[in-house]
Amino acid sequence: MTRHAAWKPFGTVRARLTLLYTGLFLVTSTILLTVVNLLLTSALESRVSSIAEDFPPFGELPAPRAPGAPGAPGCPGCPVRLEVVDTMNALSGAVLRYQWTASAIVIAVLTVVSVAAGWWLAGRVLSPLRHITATAHRLSLSNLHERIALAGPRDELTDLADTFDAMLERLERSVDSQRRFIANAAHELRTPLAVQRAAIQIGLDDPLPGRLIPVREKLLTANRRTERLIDSLLLLSQAEHGLDSMEPVALDALIRQTVEETAADGVVMGVVITSGTRPVVVAGDPVLLGRLLTNLLQNAVRYNRPGGTVHVGLTEAGVLTVRNTGPDVPAERIAELFQPFRRLHSRTRSADGAGLGLSIVASIAQAHHAALAARPNPGGGLELTVRFPVPSTGTEPGGRRAP
């Protein structure tokens, strides 16, 4: 039997709250009435004793009894005094019995009232929760645009509803981003396949040796583009999945190696590492970090002007800076550069890239807990900054003390 199917006494929150309200009322009212009755009992007994003590003692009545009047010799006022004291004691007992009986009846009546009032009050308090639950049951991928939008004073329940609304907004953005990603990936994969099909259909209709060479080149180009796209998609998926293991990576040495392997294409590349002779070591995956540096440098070279420059800087604190010259980059459009299959003004449709370079950079930086920032470079171009968490001096990545 599941947790929700199992029945329990007072299994609902409303019933438990009603029981709690009623129990608290019973305890407090019982204590209150008991204390009041005990104080009343003590006060009545004290008052009766005081009156009895103040009554004239035996033989000191102001006027003697007439001959033949009731009374015993030597105790002229005794029966009267005893009668008064007995009457006052009987009256005190009757008052106390009535008080206890009335208190019990009042507690019984108020218990019923407290159950009804507690049930109603618990329903009013839990009404927003029922609204939240109903909205959550109603939501699916087709109506993620709905929100709880709980009205009322600011309290814990409205904070809970606002938290759910914020979570739904993030989930909706994530689902929309995933849908756009799938649509863009499908488009990019269809483009080289369509080129291959056209080359095969048109080029092989007349299979002369002279016409096979350009057909082969088109097929190879389309194949290489498809291969690069699939590799980029796999790398992006791996980076978004996170790192299974981390190891110390000398970032300064990796930068020098990547700069040597990157084709400049007429662009002047300069490297400035201000860490001195001490290596800048970060914890991470060397393959992914190498791809991050490769994408940054290739992006800086590809989107540059002829004869432009690329500056690569690294500080001892693990701050990597890649700055290039090139066309002006609007500050309000920078966020688009980190979205998959996006360039500044349109989706990518060229054969030299799939529009995933900076998306992969952002995912790899996030996987390494690094902060990525971008801003327009004065005079044109872009400046990208990646701040890696660097262990303090004398410790190795992972928190171990260096030997």
C-alpha cells in the first residue's frame, strides 16, 4: 500500500490542525476554570470563617432571652450561632457545586464550538495550499505558462507560491531553450545532409571523371561539417553533464600549447602571463579546458579584421582574458553569443562553424565553477574573461597541502 493510499486517523492536515486547536483550547480553559474555582473556594471558606469568628460569642448577646424562650441554661445564643454558621457553610457548598457544574457544562459546549471553529479556521488557513496543489496537478509541458499568482498578505504561504512561480518560470525557460536547441540542431544536421543528397543526385547523373572531383569535395566538406557539429554537440552535452573527476592542470602551459596550435590567419597573437615562474594550476579536465581555450582563440581569430590582434592574458589569480579586434559588438546582444546556434544577428548557416563555440565555452566554465564574463572591446571586438577558482598558495587542487 502506498503512502497516499494508507489511511490514518486524523491523516489530513486540516484534521490535525483542528485537533491541535481543540486540544489547546481544552487545556487552557480547563486550567483557567480550575484555578478560578479553587480561588473562589478558598475565598468563600475564608469569608465564612471570618464571619463565624466575628459573630458574638456565647453568653454575650446584647439582650437575654425572655422566660420560656428556647435555649439552654448557660448558652443563651448557641442555637442561633450554630444555625447561622451551618447555613453559611451550606450556602458556600451549594455555590461551589453550582460553579463546578456550570464550568463543566461550559467546557463541554465550548469544546463543540472549538471543534467547529477549528475546522473552519484550518480550512481558511489551508485554502491557499489547496490552490497551490490544484495548480501543480494541472501543470504539464503544454501549460507551463500558468502561474499560481496567489493573492493576499505577505506571509509564508505567499512566499511559497512565489517560490513555485519562480521555479515554473525557470522550468519554462529551460524547456523553451531545449526545444529551440533541438530545432536548431535538427536544422543544422539537415543542411549538410541536403548538400550531400544534392551532390549525389546531380553530380552522379553524369558520372564523368571531371565532374566527380567537385562532387567529392562537396561531399567531404559536408561530411566534415556534420562531423564537427556532432562532436560539438557531444562535447556540449558532456560539459553540461558535469565533471566525473578532476585533476591538477597547468593552465599557463596549456595556453601556450593552444596558441601554438591555433592558426593565426593573418592575425597577430600575443600572450601575457603575469604569474612569473610559478605555474597557474587549476582543478579540472585537461581535455575540456583545452577545448575551452581552443574555442576562445578560434572565435577571436575568426571574428577579427585583417591584420587585427588577439591578446591572451593570464594572472596568478587564475583570471584568463582573451581580447580581439574586430567589428563592434552591441552590449545588449552579448548574451546571445552564448546561446547554441546563435550569432549576433541571425542563426548560423555557414560552413565554417555551427554556432556552438561560445556555448561550449560557457558550459565548460560552469562545469569548472569558473565565472565567465564578456564585454565589448573599446574600438571594436570582444573581451572575454574567465575567472577560475585557484587554490591558495601551498595547497593543491582539492584542498590537500602541497609537499
